[in-house]
Amino acid sequence: MNGAKKTHIVYEVNLNFNIAQKYLEMLKEKELIRRENGLFITTDKGKVFQEMAKELKL
């Protein structure tokens, strides 16, 4: 939520860089994240999605 660089995201979720790139692109297209100053930041829409996913235990 506070923003993270792509490298940090890749290592944190333990994904191949290319696969992580596809997920990040999809999240940007859905407007769940945005890129700002080299960081990926969760949008308000993304925060709502996170809360819903937690409630559904996804």
C-alpha cells in the first residue's frame, strides 16, 4: 500500500520476473495499482479489492 519497487514485489511473492510483470500489467489495466516515481502503489479501488478479498479469504 505504501508502494514498492518491482524487484521487491518479485522477491516478496516469489514469482518469476516475467510472470510478475504480467500480473502487474493486469493490475494496472484494472486500475488496482498505479506507478509513481518508480513505485507501484495501490489505488483506492485496489484497497477496496484487497478488503473484499480478505473477507472472502482469497
